[in-house]
Amino acid sequence: MASLFLSKFSFFLLLIIITLFFHSSHCDVLTRCHITSLFQFGDSIADAGNVIRIPGAVISAQAWGLPYGETFFHKPTGRFSDGRIIADYIATALSLPFLNPYMDKSGVSFSQGANFAVAGATAMNNSFLEERGIGHVPFNVPLPSQLEWFKSHLQSTYGSKYSTTLRNSLVVLGEFGGVDYWNALAGNKPEPEVRTYVPFIIDGIISAIKEVIQLGSTRILVPGVFPFGCLSSYLTRFADTNPNAYDQYGCLKFYNDFATYHNIELKKALENLRCEFPRVKIVYGDYYGGFRLVFRYASWLGFNPSTLVSACCGSGGRYNAGGCSSASTNVCPNPSQYVNWDGLHLTDEAYHRISNVVINNMLPKFGCYGLRNSSALSSY
Ligand SMILES: *[C@@H]1O[C@H](CO)[C@@H](O)[C@H](O)[C@H]1NC(C)=O
Ligand SMILES: *[C@@H]1O[C@H](CO)[C@@H](O)[C@H](O)[C@H]1NC(C)=O
């Protein structure tokens, strides 16, 4: 029995490791899925250059300049990372080019989709936040406003044929909520009060999904939120003197539990939505689980296990959080060994590993191949 258990266990382990290392890039993917364009919504986790093109927009993370973009693009692109973000890895997995930001009006191509994500974007509109005394950036482009951008973009780019485009597209809706929660919690709202926002935020996400379905979308990826308690900015802002507040990786359990609560509620709501729209493929994007796998197998994946919860770019302190910009006094020379990039966003390498988990899970569910059949397995 023991050896049977062990072999099952190691097989499971092997699958996880394969999942973290590879994603399918077989050309069959594109032809079988008929995904010919991609539309991305979200906040700074998914912004690929919108906020830096909004006149007067100011945000604490300085993605306008280096060291943002240093690893992959070798210049700042407006992505909140040293390189690529999950949206880029998803595009690559579908053999699509990196999406251009909607705000780029310089004549770039939108023939294979567009990115509407804006750093600082909340799920809820400004009046909801203001009524509750939750802060937001002055240029906030919350989820409902990104949908307005989307609709006008569809009309102007594809005319009346936009529903054909949408039928052969993937919509990535989120994550959303990360900014609403951070703004409320960092603004001293007690957690029980912030918990009461969760149903509103889930409702907001669900209404947005219904709207893109009504417009003609047939495949939607809906990511959950990261384990907030493992982000350097949360760890700095909510430092706890009680060692039991931390898990084995040094993450704050309380804020991970909060993120899990949001994710569970989101998954339940998606389950209901699948009953309502049985012909639409709605897939949950497990950003939380992918992140936790990266921590669990950190050293195998080349991350430095002793700096898992520290930001690569910052200005010192226990977690090196507190703002990344070209003036940062403490930028690590090896971002690929870090998970946290600037306190609230992750490195190119961390996004890469998390993307592999999300992509391997979503491709079969969208009717594409997942792992490159079993060839990767049979070679073991
Ligand atoms: C803002 O969001 C709330 C909650 O979803 C909604 O009831 C309200 O009508 C919205 N207000 C505006 C101005 O859009
Ligand atoms: C993968 O498996 C499917 C179904 O078993 C098969 O039709 C397909 O040809 C295989 N693809 C490759 C690349 O081996």
C-alpha cells in the first residue's frame, strides 16, 4: 500500500512539475481552438501600456521608466514587471502577438485583439468606492468603463461584424478586485468590512461576463486574485509581531485567507454562470494556485528560496517594498530569482511559471490541447 501511495504521489508531483515547466505550443492549438484574437481586461497585473498613455495619470509604481521592462523588452513598456506579464504568455500560447494597449493611438494593429487593462483599475465604479470612503486613483478606469472602451473599440475596428470576431476570440476578464481590496485595507478599513465588498465585486465581475457573452464571446478566462499575504507590500504594510501570523514561506495567512474567500466566491458564481450559459466556455484562472506552486517548488524552478517574499526592486527595509523607480536604491541584479518584483507585481519569471499553470489548465477546457499529449510524460 505504502509503495502504491508513493508512486501515485510521485506521479502527481511529476505532473505538477511538468505543468510548471511547459505549456503546449503545438501549432495544432491555434487551428483546433479557432482563437484568432484576444481581449484583455484588468488592472496593473495586466496593463501593457495603457496607464502610461493617460495624460496626467500618476501612480506610485513607476512603470514609465527603467528598471521596469529591463529583462525582456530592455526598455519600459508600461508593464508593471521587469519583463512580460501573464497576458503576454497567454498570447504566446495561442500563437498570437503581444496585445497592443487600447490607448496606443499611434496606428498599431488591433487585428488580433486589444488590451484594456489599466493600472489602478478597480472592479467597482467610483461612486461605490466614494460612498464607502475607499480611495481610488483620479484617472480610475474601473471594469464598467473598460467595457465601454471595449464596445466602442469593437464598433470602430470590426463594424457590425464584431460578433464573428468575438466568437473566435478569448476574453481574459481580470483579475479584478485586487485594487479595491488593497485600497480599502491599506486605507485602514477593517477586514470584516472589506469582506462585505466581496459579493458586490463578484457581482460586478459576473455582470461584465454576461455583457461580453451578450456581445458574442464564447470563451472567457476569469482569473482569481493572488495570495495577497505573499506580496511584499502587504507584508510591509501589515507586519505582525506574532510569528504564528505567518506561514512556512513567510506569507501572512490572514490576507491569504481573505484572497481565498474572494476566489471561492468567484468560483461559485462562475459555476452558476456555466449553468446559465452552457454553450459558453467559462474557465477560472487559478493565479492563486499557480503562485503557491511557485513558492512550493521555488528552488527547483530557480528562485531564491530565501528572498521569496522580498521585492527585487525597492528601497530597502525588511521586504524591500516601498516603491520601485529608476531612483530605487535596491534593485536586485537577478530578477529571475525573485517572485515579487516591486511589492504588488511579480517578475517576468514568476509570471511565466504562473502562466504555465493557468495555460495548461485552460487549453483543454477551451477545446485546445493541453500538455503536448503524453509525450512529455512517457519520456520519464
Ligand atoms: C456604480 O455601481 C453600483 C454597484 O454596482 C451601481 O448600483 C451604480 O448604479 C453604479 N453607478 C454608476 C454611476 O454607474
Ligand atoms: C494528441 O492526441 C490526440 C487525441 O488522442 C491526437 O488526435 C493527436 O494527433 C495527438 N497530437 C499529437 C501532436 O501527437
